Amino acid sequence: MDQTNTAPVSAAAEPSHDQIQALLDQLEPRPDGNLIGLLQQVQDHFGYLPAPALAQISRRTRIPLSRIYGVVSFYAQFYTSPRGRHTIRCCRGTACHVRGAGQILDSIKRTLKIDEDQSTPDLKFYLETVACLGTCFLAPVIMINEQYFGKLTTQRVQTILQDYPD
Ligand code: FES
């Protein structure tokens, strides 16, 4: 499943060639190494997988770039565009839907001026929807990072977003 983020975001977030080189010198990619582990470390460092880093990994490991992109797009944990620091997961499951999840999602989109699967230009938030957060008794519910916010109203969600720390 390809869940890479294709949203337009700040171009300032792209690391330089030297920064990428320095990280890869440290990680020492090898042809027989653990590609997924390497990609995770690069993403942990930069917050996403920049295209020039994938090209350098391909050169250093001699793994074809097309195969690396195949791995990146297969795993939902990887993304190739800068992504907001705080991930908002808005539930669109049945229990939440009947209790107004649609209005909650609209309110988030309006407040942040983004759509689903997009990041805010300041890279503070990334918004996605999920089938069920497993806490239907809290409907309508969202998560921001690992924290649940339940029994939401449109007003409360706006306050949560406006007051959310950087
Ligand atoms: S339907 Fe929203 S948490 Fe289950």
C-alpha cells in the first residue's frame, strides 16, 4: 500500500548533499546490509526520505533505485516528502461517523487549511484519516501522535489545534 505523502510542503526542509553524505558515511550502507533498517535510520534523521538520499543509498549499496522505491512505497511507515511533526489521525469509522466525525474532519481541514494526507506549510501538523482508532466509546475521536482526544465538538477541536505545542 502506497501511503507516501505527496502534499505540497516547505522546500526549505530538504537537506543538503553534504548533510546526506555525512549521515550515510556514519551509517555505512553495504550491499548486503539491512535496507529497511537503513531507510528507517535515514527517515528518523531527516523526518522523511529525501530523493537525493535514496539515490546515494542506491549508489553505495548497488541496489537499483527502482527497487529502493519499491520498498519505500510498499511500507506505509516510509514517506518521501517532509511531513508535519505531529500526526493527526481522524477517525472515519461508523461509530465516529454517526456522532459527527465528518464535521470534526471538516473543522480540522478548515482550521489548518489542508486536506487529508497533507502537512501544514510550517510542518507542524500532518492530517490523515483512519478506519477506526479502536476507542469507539470516545466517538467522535482523533489522535494527535499517541494521545487520544474523544467526545469531540468542532469548537473543542479548534481549541486543541490552536493550543497544541510546537
Ligand atoms: S469508529 Fe471511531 S474509534 Fe472506532
